[in-house]
Amino acid sequence: MRRAMKRIPKIEFPFRNEAAATVIGEKILFLTISPDDMHDDPTQHPGFGKFQTFGMRPAYTSEMSQRDAIEMLMNDPDCVPLFFSDHRSRCKWCVADLSSFQTALVTARLKDAEPEFYAINGVWIPDQCIRKSYTGQDGLSRREWMVKQAESACVTYTKWCNGDVYGYEAEVFGLRRGDDEEPLKARAYYNWAERLHEDSCRGIYGWEAAVDDLRFAVRKLLHEMNFSRRAISAAMKEAA
């Protein structure tokens, strides 16, 4: 069946913790993005790895002695040194300067002394799922590939530690009007109304990623509402 070329008004996208409403004919679309405070610690899932610190201990990770950390980094080539910082209740995890790490090890061996690390205070430890996953992907050496996995894990773990995890909800209801025949745009008016279309997702890392996923969901809902691809593209372009 040919889809009708109906015009869609500009889709209103939400700010943080606020629902946005768009009236589309005799229907209304509500969009919401909110923090997902209940999302699990990603280090508890296979294929992510563990984060451990030495010298300082954030509340959300475990600590190991500096000697144990050094021995692990020296003896297990799959482990990656990390640098952790915390400023104004916002933390950041990143892969440490690998050249300075190697320099510290060489210097310590020449002096027959303990290595001194100035920009390393953590270790990323891959689990067995990660260790078994390396097959020479992308032409990288095993060490290079492990560093890439650690970098990716640092980005995700930083977002989780900072509460930068979100969920979205997209809902379509039949439009209700007040006594003055004006559309009722507050979400509370539809608490007991039947949803005509809906989509939701939780556990999205980063605000931008949540907005991108919500935009995809809106396209899907508009398609279900029998709008043409051209009309959907025009409405989403206006909402950019």
C-alpha cells in the first residue's frame, strides 16, 4: 500500500528529565530521556574486564597493592596500565602513557630497583572471554588489540561511574483536548490513556547516544503511523 504524503510538524526532542510533546494531527507524541540509575556495573558482565587501582581507591572499584599491580603488569602482557583522575565528583579513566610505563620498567631493571610510576594508578584486567576473543583482528598485534579493548572499556566505565547512562521512552496517544478545544500537552493527562505506539530502551551510555537512539525510534514510530519516508525525513531534518 502506498504511504500517504502527509506533512509531519517539527518533532520536539526533550531536554534532560523533561518530556517533549509534538501534536501530529489527532495524535500526540511524547519523548523522554532520563538517567538510568539502576544500570548494572559493566565490570560485572563477561567481555568487559576489571578495573583495579593502587595508590588511591574510588568507592566503585577495588584496590590492589602497588607491588601486586606492578607484578601483574610486568608478567601479564594482556593487562593494560591505566590512569584515573577525580575532579569535582567527576572521574575519568584512560589508558596510561605506555611509553612512560615501558621507560619506568627499563629504568628499574637497570637500577635493580622498584619501578616508579607517576602517571599510572590503575590496571585493566581482561577476563577469559576477552583473552579468547583475539584472533588477529584488524591486523593488530595481541598487545595492540588489548589496548584498544582497554580504551573502549575506559570510555564506557567512565560514563557509568559518572552516572552518564540513560534511557528513552517514545509514546503516541490519541490527542486529548481541554474545554477550550486546545490540545492537552502535559504528559500527566495521558497517564491512564492507551498507548497507540511505543518504544523504549535503557542502559544507553552517553547523552548523545541516547538522543541518536531516540531519533531512530521516532523514525520507526512514524513509519508505523503510515507516514511516508519523505515526510519522515523532512520532519527529522527540521528537528536536527
